[in-house]
Amino acid sequence: MKNLTLTNTVQTQEDKDKQCELQKSGEIPEHIAIIMDGNGRWARSKGSIRLHGHKVGVDSVRDITESCAQLGVKYLTLYAFSTENWGRPSAEVRGLMRLLVSSLRKEAENLHENNIRLVTIGQLDRFPEDCRKELQEAIELTQNNDRLQLCLALSYSGRWDITEAVKKIATHVKEGRLDPSLINDQMITDHLSTAEIPDPDLIIRTSGEYRISNFLLWQLAYSELYMTEQFWPDFRREELYKAIRSFQSRDRRFGKLSTTKDENGLATRLVDKLK
Ligand code: IPE
Ligand code: IPE
Ligand code: MG
């Protein structure tokens, strides 16, 4: 396999050292999901049109994908277009579609050479024919790759995902193949568009907004959240490293206690005393 060259630059020794440090200082999240926000405001702040922000945002996608692969992240999910984004002016929507097609044309081969698998979640049937064709080709080309799975959320929303899962489960019940009392967390997880993907460990949102905007609503139950003021076109690998450092400092308790053995002993003694 060739060295990863998505950004067409040679990785510096300094960057390699930083990644190595990060790998030693704690766990690298297995799945990172990103709400890539702030392209329009970034462009406006430069006196440019919104589409320019989306274009430079593609460079961030490339840099973050490359650095995630290098770090050993296994799943990277990018919120690229939400169900609600269809409500934007048609010129912007068309511009985004064109950008998607041209980026896929440029990058598909590159992703493949770097052993990255491309998948999508969302209502792809709402996309124009040329977009779907380009996506399908890239998905097929990269289907056996296993270094990193890059999942693009396109025409996606968490509520849409849950609604679709409910419809599928309701159909099983209607056809007499499922007893409703057997419906549980795992069954719902298995009927979502992300059934093959583990829940995100870390969710990043750029642009200083503190909301989820209908992203992976079910899947984020125990994800660590990291919000940054940076607009997406400025979010490059150094910012990703900051987010991972923050992730490594979190105490993920999943509703339980992060007690050491000694603390367990103390708790048992306390309970005994209370008896
Ligand atoms: C994120 O940037 C990209 C998409 C939602 C498609 P925005 O286009 O939302 O940029 P802002 O948030 O308006 O600055
Ligand atoms: C979220 O950004 C959707 C994507 C990044 C694709 P938006 O810009 O659409 O979200 P809001 O409107 O700020 O909540
Ligand atoms: Mg936005």
C-alpha cells in the first residue's frame, strides 16, 4: 500500500511525532463523528460567497480523513448535508451537489489507494442522478477496504433514521414475525442506517454552535461531545488533535462508577455499616 497522500503532501516528522504522542497518551477513539459547520460564516468573514466556504471545507475533509486514518481511527462519520438543508436556497443546494460530484471524482481513486472505504447514510434517493452514480461508483470501488471507514451523512437526520427503523420493526410485527414485547435497544440499533457501525465515541461540532442539529440522535447516547469555535474550513489536524486530547481526559462512566478496587472496598464497608 502506498503512503497516505490524500492531501498530496508528505507527512512531516513533527506531525508523525504528534500522532505518536497522542497514541501513547491514551485511547484513540474508534469512531469520530463530526458536525462540519460554519462554512458560510467562514466565507463571509473573508468577504467571499458561501460556496467558497464549502469548497475550502472539502480541504478540511481531506486533512481530517487523512489524519484519522494515520492515527488508527476506524470510523469517521461526517455530517455533510442534513434533511433540513434541503430548505436552503436552490442555488446553494445545487452548488453543494456539484461540489460533491467533483470531489468524489477527484478523490475516489485516492481513497481506494489509501485503503479507505466510503459508505453513506441518509436518503440518497433524494439526490440527483449524477450524484448517486458518482457515489455508487466510489462505494463499489472502495467496498473491500478496511483501514478506515468514511461515512458521509447525506440528506440525513436522526429523526428520519429512527422513523425508518420504527417502520421496519412495525412491519415485522404486522406480518406476525415479531412479538412487540421482544423489541429492545439492540433491535432498534440493528434497524438504523448505522447498524454496521459502532456508536460514535466522540462527536465534534465546529463553529461555536452548541447543538446536535438532528445528527445521530439514538447513537450519541454515550458519546463524548466536543464543541469548538473554529469554523469547519479552519478545522485541520491540529484542531483534531486538541479534540482527541480532550476526549482522552474524559472519564467515560456509562452510568456506572469509575471506582478503583479500594473505593469498592470502602463502599462495601460503608454499606455494611449502614445495615
Ligand atoms: C456547514 O456549513 C455545511 C452544511 C450545512 C452543508 P454551513 O453552510 O451551515 O455554514 P454556516 O453555519 O451557515 O456558517
Ligand atoms: C448542521 O449544520 C448540518 C450539517 C453540518 C450538515 P446546520 O448549519 O444545518 O445546522 P443549524 O441550522 O445551525 O442547526
Ligand atoms: Mg451551519
